[in-house]
Amino acid sequence: MTQDFRLQTEDLRRCSWCGTDPLYMEYHDKEWGKTTHDDKVLFEFLILEAAQAGLSWITILRRRENYKKAFADFDVHKVAAFNNEDVERLMQDAGIIRNRLKIIAAIKNAQLFLEIQKEFGSFDKYMYSFMPDGKPINNISGKTPATSPESDAISKDMKKRGFKFFGSTICYAHMQATGMVNDHVPECFFK
């Protein structure tokens, strides 16, 4: 992040969760809650959010570039083709969270992601099939829940399909990250 960005944005009112950490502030200002329909971005956050399970988001955000390198620039086709040698390579990569179950899940989730793309035309169409009127939710309550009826339904269906590390809380975080839900508080400049 550049010093200029920080100077230009430090007087803005933000959601309190990002605090004053420059990386968090930049993520908040440029990505969080911003709607995307790009399957590559949705896959990236599927990998990152699953890696985050049990950890803080900043832990993963600080390793994001390492994940990008380790997981073939988040190319779902390449990740889906990873094999045991790739698992062992990733287990030696100090730039990511070296959890064998999460690494194996990332590969399996990539394979399942491709199945959903084939069935629905895109992962985006699949995700939005759970949304009211197929549109993002703009939360105006000022309260940020950990889950929602939509995240419950998506994670339940994904679990039935075989996805791992994508429970309702992680699913809701994915929805926030990709703008399926806008949870910026009313006083935030982003709202």
C-alpha cells in the first residue's frame, strides 16, 4: 500500500473492524462489500476464506500474495489438477498456512467448483441462486451478523456437494468479501 493512499484516506469514516492497520484499511476501502461476479475472484476468496478457518482474517490477508503464488494465481483448473506432489510442496511453503486438511480441501473444493460451473454455467450463478431476487443484500441495520439464512442455505448445499471448510460463518465472510452482502455500517463512507 502506498503512503499516498493512506494520507488520502485516513480521515474517512470506516467500519470499526479494520482499525488503523493500513492493509486492513486498503482491503476495506477497495474490496470488502464491493460486488463482483467474476468466478476467478470468487474462487480466490473460496481458497482464502477456507484457509482462514480458525484464524484471523488479517493472518490470511498478509499471506494473500503467497497464496496467489502457491495456488497457481488462483487458476481453478490448475488447482483442481494438483496432486500429492503439490500437497507436499504446499506443506513446505512457509508463506501459507501449512495445514494438510486445508490444502487437500482447497484442491477438492476446486474440483467441486468446476462441477458447479458446469452445472450452473458459473459459480456466480450458483451463489446468487440463493439470494433474494438473485441480488446482493444491502444490510442497513448497522449490525453485522456472523451468518444469515442465505449463508446457512449455501453452506448446507455446498457441504452436501462435498465442500470442506465452508460452514455458514465462512460462507457469510465470503459473501461479505465478494459483495453478496454489504455490511458496511451506515456511518462508513463506503455505504
